[in-house]
Amino acid sequence: MEVLAVPLPSLRRDRIELTGLRVHGRHGVLPQEKIDGHDFGLDIALELSTAPAAARDDLRRTVSYADVAHLAAGIVGGESLDLIETLAERIAAAVLEAHPLVRAVEVAVHKPSAPIGLPFVDVAVRIRREAAPVDAVIALGSNLGDRLAHLERALALLGQAEGVEIAWRGTVVETDPVGGVEQDDFANTVAGLRTTRGPWELLELARTIEADAQRVRTLRWGPRTLDVDVIAWGDLIQDDEELTLPHPRAHERAFVLAPWAAVRPDDVLPARGRVADLLRAAPDRAGVRPWGLS
């Protein structure tokens, strides 16, 4: 196993727990249950990384437990079902669909007034469901030292990371620098990932891999051993000064689009369009060429 200069971050998840939510619903097998109903209890635990939200005290970086409570209450108070097993499944599926930052959810549905006919305290169904892996795209660039070696090591580390599978790799291109800083040309590529990491967890991984390459942030758009950017994470659209998705300039950067379009021209950058079409309109496309042609 390769020895890393910087250990890769593990998948450690925090929990937001909502307990004891009470909602009236008409669920049960017996006809009278569908008329009179029961008071059901809900416990819901959300698994995600809360550190980004805590760092900026920013609700947009986490999940509102009030929103989750109202979502679950609407399901319990809605369509009558026979089984609380079904009810738990529907709540879990709805939470994961509505809140992509949640990477796993645990739902307990309590039915303390179930018509059992014997003394008991409670009956409950408790399930845990994980979110499906997400397709993500990252871009890599280097213009210091052995550029290709930096890209290859970064991709190797990505492939070693927990919760990350490299689904495809773009071509390598050589790129004129942008941003007006005098420096050497870049080697650039992209890769598609299949990942169970959330977007903030993927950003943390990208920064760790940059640190492994001794990346130093001193001059904006200046020379660097390695740049690893999260370009897209599923269809998520978010505006955050630290992680805007999709990447705010990816749609106009040929050094991202060219290696991507070379292998997957029909892919779509969320909210922007087809990759091959974006490449044709990219203002810097004349400064990008296949690796080894310069």
C-alpha cells in the first residue's frame, strides 16, 4: 500500500437526530384503524457532514430539521397504508430525495396504540437507508515540477479514497495559462467519479490531495503543483463562496471541457448544457492542445 504524505480523510459522518415527533395517521390493517387512526411517533436521524455548516454558521450547508419534520409529518398524515414498514420506507426515501446532503437516514416509526390485545409499551419499525452513489466530475491541473506525475498521483489517491470509484478519465491536454499571470503551461485532465461522499466531503478530499502535492496558495491563478476542483456533484446547484456547484467557470474553460468532451461529448454540465457545445463556445479553446503536440 502506498505511503501517503497526507492521510486521506475517512468517511466520518455526523448525525442530526429528531426524536419523539408525534403525528396522527390512518395506518393499519384493520378497517377501524383507517377510520379512527393512531398517533404515531417518529425518530429520524440524518447522517451527513455538519462541519462545513458549523465553520460558517450557515444553514445552507446543512439540512433543516424543521423541513425534515414537516416532510415526514405530511407522509404520516397522508395516504393510508397497511404497514408501518411501508411508512418507514416512504419517509426514508423522501428524505434522501429531498435532501441530497444527507448520505444516510435512520427512521423509526412507533405505534404505541397498535391493536395487539395484550399489555405492551410500544411497537416500532426501525430502518436505515443509504443514499445512492452520485456521479461527480473533478478537474486536475499542474504546471510545476513533473506535471504528468502530479496528475497521475492525484488520480491514484482518488482511487484509494474511501467512497470513491473512478468511473472514467478524460484525456490529458496542455493549456496556455489563464488569468494574466506569467507562468509555464499547464497539464490538465478531468475524471468522472462514482461516490458516496457528499460534495463537502469530496472538497475536503480534493484539498487533502492538493496538500499531498505541496500545493501552496499564494497568488490567485498563479503556478501550482496541483489543482483539484470539484466541477459537478450530481445535479446539485448551490451558490457558496467556498464550493459553488457546478463550478462557476467550468462552462467557459476549455481546459476542463476539452478533455471531458474527448471521451464523453454528450455529458451535460448541470444548468449549463452539453459539454461538446460548451467547448465550441469556450473563449480559451485556442490555447488548449493535445498533450505532447507542443
